[in-house]
Amino acid sequence: MKFINFLLFFFFISITVHGQVVSKDTVKMGYVIKDSDEILNDTIQLDEIVVSKEKLDPDAKKQFLLLQSRVYRTYPYAKLASERLTILNKGMASLKTNKEKKRYFKIVETYLNDEFETKLKKLSRSQGRILVKLIHRQTGTTTYDLVKTLKSGWKAFWSNTAASMFDINLKSQYSPYEVNEDFLIETILTRAFESGRLQNQPPVNPINMDNLNDFWEAKTVKGKS
């Protein structure tokens, strides 16, 4: 699957890769959240910006927890992508010829196919879409532009076309001040970092959560007036 192949480019070479192990479970809410659960829209939209679980109706609560599950599943991959990108850039800087660079890429591709392909194939379409957003959050570059830089514009075009078949846009950006779902993702990440559920890796572009909350609260009040 082409979608899996281009995702592999972001988990750059390292002889030993340690995945993020998390032992804490989410709070039990009386039902099990599965990524196969049906929701009305692929993008989560909640009537209330306040995402305190006590203030959400059952359906909105389930949607929020479903989004939370996707973030928990994909954030470690985005974090790893950022780490591997740093390693790759350092490695490429030491290479002088195109032949050396192509050989290096071949080694990377072979290693990544063996190490990550099976894991990435288990991601659902919705999880893949969240991963693309989180890669932009952690690297400051869209998945499309990363593929374009690492391979070629032609490769990026076809990768984006293949992803579109699964309703995933590789040019998607993480915009918590513009997209409600991204604001909810940032809320989920902030809580997960504070609780130790996920290991915090600061985004390329710093986000002030207090300012972000104030922005959405003001937008909500304006929308109701």
C-alpha cells in the first residue's frame, strides 16, 4: 500500500528503535471505544468548546474519547518521525555525493520496511489522518513536503494521490487556532503530557494553551451572540 510506503519515510534510521510504552489506561466511561465505531463526521465537531467530560452529552463524549484514542495511538509515531528527521538531516549533511545519498536512502528504506511496515498497516484511515496532522505539528512540515524533499515532487504527487483514495490529504496542516478538531487534539495532548500518559516533545511552533483556550472561548461566545 502506497500510503504505508510514504509514511515509512518519517521513521528514520536507527539501529535500535524503542517504541513508546504506555501502561496507563484511559478512564473507563461505561463503554469501550473502538476506532471502527461509527461517527457522523470524520472531523470531530462538538457543540461546546469546553471538553470537560462531565459537560458532554453521551454521543459527544464518545466522539471525544474516540479522537483521544487515535491521538494516543499515533502521537508516538509523529514524535519518532521528528527524531528520525533530525538524525537523517545530520547524516545527509555528512554525505558529499548523490551516489552516497542514494545508497543511504536505500539502507533507510530497507530498514524501515522491515521495522515499521507491519505496525503502520494496522493504522486505520482515521488514525492515518491524525498522524499526518501530528507529523506537521512535530516537524513543522507537511507530510507531502517531506516526501517531496526526500524523494521528488513527482513522488510526492503520487503519494498524495494514493492517500486521497483513503481520504487522507498529505498537505494537511495542524491548525489549532483554525480547526476545532486540532484544538481538541491539543487539549488531549496537553492532558496526556501532564498525566504522563504521553512523553512530551515540544512542537516546532510553540503553542500557548492558555491563549488557545481563551481564543476558542471568545469564539464560542461570539458565535452565540
